[in-house]
Amino acid sequence: MTVLAVIGDVHTNYDALRAVVSSIQNAGDVEGVLLTGDITTTPRTFGAAPLPEDVEMAREEVRLTLQEVGSAGLPFAYVFGNHDPQGVFPPIFNEGRFAHGRIVDVAGVRVAGLGGASFQFGWAGEWHMHNVFPDGSRADVLLSHSPPPGPAARLRGGGIVREPVVQEVADALGVQAIACGHIHESKGFYGEENPPVLNAGALGRPYPWVGWGRLEITPEGVTGALVPVGGP
């Protein structure tokens, strides 16, 4: 069995992130970490390029977040969120790997990354989402910022954010599970979905919490849970 921790949208809540990283370390059996994106506070760009000063701020916010996650001493993978400019993520950061459009190894688990969200609200990390993986690619877990349509994508008002490409990519890759964030209010493990979905929620507003998602991966299948943490 391989245990991976999933950290939801950080949104620069570094106090909560430190508490989460400490909890992951204390768990004792976590072998790798997945980071769902939405790390920065970049203003909306409405399709334009972010201002240079916003890019520099985002780059520093990414550095601080990856440095904190890396302090756990575990391999990790990360993707950009709809709030994040793609260009501020380093391909490699110590034991971390930028996974968007790639399949990276995290503790022996093949993790495919799909960042951002479709064009909707004018954030820097929105793009024309599509399957970015070559035909025949295979992975164990899809690390997607956005959840597939379903209970992990349900808004508090009852509607569902529909990103069908996430499900399409998961099916094409034959993954055992999807790890995501983006829809903060729908955090949870949805084992009845095919494949199972773990939405780790968000450390930052709106609807923040302090905790992380736990994925247990075996050849027979995947189980998951949310792990609340005492802290800010």
C-alpha cells in the first residue's frame, strides 16, 4: 500500500499550510504529497497577460508554498490552479515536480497532472482545457486542479461545475483515482465515483478548513479520507 497526502488550494494561507505539513509528517506512513494548485493571489486578468509585478509576486508565493511542502522531506507533485499563472511554476523544486501535462513518479505512483480550469471568470490559470497526454498514456492517479462533474464539483447553491475533460482524461489514462481541489465547499472522498475522487478543499477562502486528504493506493483499489488538523 502507498499512502499519498493531498493538500488543497493553499491561497497563501501559510499558517494553515504549516499545520497541515506538520500533521502529514506526524502521520508516519505518508510517502508522497500532491498539491492541487491555487497557490497564488494573482488578480483577474480577463484573458490578458498578468502584470509583471503580479507575476513576480506569484512566483514568490509559489516558492514559499513549495518550500513549505518540501520541508516534509517527501516527494511531491503540483499543478497550477485557475488563480495561478502557469509560467511561475518551476519544473523541479527540490523533491517536487510540476506535473501539468506530464506523468511523474511520486513514491512509485504514476501521477498525471492537469492544471487550471476552463475560461469562465477571467483568472490567470484559465485555459481551453483538453487532453494534453499522448494516446496510450497510462497513470495511477490524476492530479487535477478541477474535479470531474459530480459530487466533488457541487457548489453550495446546488449547481455543479462541469469540467467533462477531467473525466475524459481520467478514463483515457486508466487511473485508479482523481485528486483535486478548486470547489472548496465540496471537499470529501467520493468512493462511489468511477474512478474515486478526493477533493481536498482549500486552506484559503472561501470555505477554508485546516486539513488534508489521504489516499491509500493498492493494486486492488483506492480508499480515501479527510484528515482534519487543529490549527489556525
